[in-house]
Amino acid sequence: MVDAVAGTVIVGGGTAGCVLAARLSADPEHAVCLLEAGPVWSGAAAVPEELRLAGRMPIGPASPWVWRYPVRLADGPVTGDIVRGRVLGGSGAINGGYFVRALATDFAAWARECPEWTFDAALAGYQQIERDLDYGEFPGHGRSGPIPVQRAVDPGPASVEFASAAVQAGFPEIPDLNALPESIPESGLGPVPCNIDAGRRAGTATTYLLPALGRPNLTVRGATLVTRVRFRGTRAVGVDYVRDGRVHSVQADRVVLCAGAVESAALLLRSGVGPPEQLRALGIPVVHPAAVGAWFTDHPEIGVEYRGGAPSAPEAVALEYILCHDDLEIRPYAVAFGSDAAVRRVGVALMRPRSSGELRLVSADPRVPPDLDYRYLAADYDRERLRAGVGLAAELCAAITGTAATPRQPDNSWLRANLGTSQHLSGTCRMGPAGDAGAVVDERCRVHGVRGLTVADLSVAPVPLSRGPQATVVLIAERVAGSLLGIV
Ligand SMILES: Cc1cc2nc3c(=O)[nH]c(=O)nc-3n(C[C@H](O)[C@H](O)[C@H](O)COP(=O)(O)OP(=O)(O)OC[C@H]3O[C@@H](n4cnc5c(N)ncnc54)[C@H](O)[C@@H]3O)c2cc1C
């Protein structure tokens, strides 16, 4: 049954989807229908408090706000699970609130194959997004964008203790991690810019979408699971979705997938855009061959723990400082992990790993999650860098506690036993020119080989990002909205 007709259908009201829906519907001539699998809210006042408080990440085993996926992190196998937000605002509604720009060197790598994605272009976008409450008046910053950005005013004792240890070890301070490139050394310690206002998480649901809800040309539907994109030939003409246990369709002039790096890829595959052999084995008719899911990247993270430091701050944001050291990010978590509040954790994340993962569909049934094979630690380089990072973190922890550093020399089995992920999965539908067999979307995020279909979320990032991805997801969404509206 076809139950609605809209100009643009947006699949997924997450970090990117809320931006797209708000920007496209600002044009009154443009009808927009946003379909979100999780709950949606009628206004900011209706958002549950546990989602608003920036000091909480509501992702525990009983959380009703997440998708949960089993994953293979490394061979062995080392298994685990990852989550993604399943609620208006998506992962940005449940995340750590760290809102940092990617580096100029990341955009240099990105622009090598995608010339529109230079750092200068990105900088203009980052400025447009932010209302920096600390550095808004400084060069390269914005002070009137929708997203408030600020650094911890009064960092907790554990954060301060780590920061002093890092400075004593000789690392320079970086007061503004979002400063222009010439002011950011390759190594140094800085307070984390966060998208937080008065202790409340300021994700794209509250800053972009909810203020736009009254527009007559914008429809937002929650509890709506999109199951596939419908094609006429190679033209996307709408989507199928399930709501209240019934299957519906919506026709559209254009479909924009903002379902995140796992679900946008899974939707494309289920709709017949992907590696032909994988699709045929599952009985899915091939619409267009594409390398969907063939490559992804994420930041492997390993925790170094210690006792005897300053107490954690229960209501703090997860991270108040980070120590950047070339391609490593050392994260002294301000909050306790696990039940023992006396145990402190320092995360060691590799930001430009050389190992890459693969996402494969294992069933055409939308209720079955795709297979996620991270292949972390596959590259010698990654193991060596993580070993160096763990060694550095252990030395800094030892300086805090006054005891010998542990682990002293982490071997491969220690790395494997302590392996985790930063949950920044990206690149399953990566951007690149039509001649690149690994590219799924073009520079404007239009899916190669079909018409009327765009992917606008973290799936499209073609290179590892040296910082957390949230700010760059908003940037991608803003740029795609501009291009769909014909502004850029
Ligand atoms: C626990 C956690 C902590 C993190 N912390 C940080 C951090 O502090 N800083 C940082 O920079 N990054 C962080 N990240 C990463 C960052 O939040 C995400 O990479 C980013 O929000 C992804 O944005 P997105 O728009 O691509 O996807 P999402 O924000 O995940 O949005 C996807 C949306 O699509 C919906 N959806 C999916 N499939 C369907 C379907 N079939 N039908 C309808 N709707 C669908 C989902 O419910 C969701 O709302 C964190 C991630 C996690 C999981």
C-alpha cells in the first residue's frame, strides 16, 4: 500500500538526518518526510532527562535507545558488541558529547580523490555549524551556528591530575583543539570541546530539528523501520517501511539515506546496490553493482586502568581533556567505568589505523543485523602504534600513582585481550570518483550508477578521521543539504 507522497524522504533521524530535514524543509516549496526507527519527540521539553544530561551515556544493557550489534574486533576471534543511537538524534543523542574538528591533514587525504573536500571548504562549514562559547571571536571560529560548543569550565580532579602529569612529561598545552591548523601541534594536551549547553547535550535533534517541527512541509514519523529503497529501473522512487507491524511504502522524488554507517550500508545492500555475488547468494535482485560495505574504518581503543588516583566526577562529561600524540589519542576518562569507582581508565585510541574492516549482509531479512568484521590489529603498524600508546599511557598513570608502570611492554596477546573500539565506524559507502571501484557515492554523496538516491552520514567518509567524527558528520550533512538545495 502506498500511503504518502513526498518530495524528499530522509531515512534516519540521527545526527545527519536531523540536519538534512531541518535544512531542506527551510525551503517552503520542498516537502520533506523524515522516517526514524526509534522514538521521536514533539519538542525539546519532551526529550527524556536521561538523554539530555551530558554527563550520562544511556547505552547500558537495558537501554531502550540503542541498536546493538555483535562484532568481531580481531582474529582469534576477539568479539564484542557496539551500539548506535535508535532515537531522534541518533548516536548524537547518546554519545560522549566530544565535538572536535577533523585535522587539515585528514582533508588533504580526502581531497586527493574528492577535490571539493578541501580543508578550506570544511573550515567554512565547521564555522557555520558552531556557536563556540569560548573562542567564538577567534579566527576560524563561528559564533552564531546552531550547535553550542564549550570546554569544561571546572574540570574534575582526575582530569586535572592527568593533565598535570602530561604537562610534566613535556607535552605542550593546546588550549583550543578546534583552532586553525597552524596553532595545533602534532602532540599536546587540550580541553575537549563539547556540544553542551548548561550541562545539557546539544545534539542535532534539539538544535536543528525540533525548532523546525512546526513547518507544514515537514513530516517526522518515529517507530518507523525502513526496510528497503524501491527502484524503478535504476531510479530510486521511494522506500518500504514497517510501522505498527504493517508494511507501507512512501513514494518520493528523492531518497536520502541517513541511517548511519551500519544501517545505510545494510539498506543499500538489501535494496540491490552492492557486491553482486553477496546479493545473489541472499536472493536479492541486483540493481547496481557497488562496493558497499567492502571497506570501513574505526578507531581501535585499549583501556589502561589504575587505582589510587583522584576520584572521578560522577556528573562530568566522559572526557574533559585529551592528549594527542601524532596518530594516537590518549583519553583520561573523567567518569568511572564499571562498578568500582576507584578504578580509573585511560583510553588509548589509534586514530589513523591501517587495518580496515568489512560489513556483509547475512540475510535479506531486515531484522537480522549485518556481519561486522573489524580486522583490528591486522596491520603490523597498528599493533606497534597501539603498543607505543599503551606504554605512554602506562607511564603517565605510573607518574600519577607513584608506582611502576603496567603493562610495561604489552605483547600482542595483551593487546588482543584488552581490545575495544571507540564506536566511530565509518566509510561503508565511501566517497570517490566514478572510476574508483571502491567508491559508492560521488563528491555530492549521490550513489554512483543510480538516480534519485543520496547517502548523507558517516558512511561516506573515505579516510580515517584523526578526531571523533561527530562534528564532521554535521559538516557532511550541511554540505549535502547545500548541494541538494543548489546552494553549493
Ligand atoms: C556510544 C557512542 C559514543 C560516541 N561518542 C562520540 C563522541 O563523544 N564524539 C564523537 O565525535 N563521536 C562520538 N560517537 C560517534 C558519533 O556519535 C557517530 O559517529 C555519529 O553520531 C553518527 O552519525 P550518523 O548520522 O552517521 O548516524 P546516527 O547518528 O547513528 O543516526 C542514524 C539514525 O538512523 C536511524 N535508523 C537506522 N536505520 C534505520 C532504518 N532502517 N529505518 C529508520 N531509521 C533508521 C537510527 O535509529 C538513528 O537515529 C559515539 C558513538 C557512540 C555509539
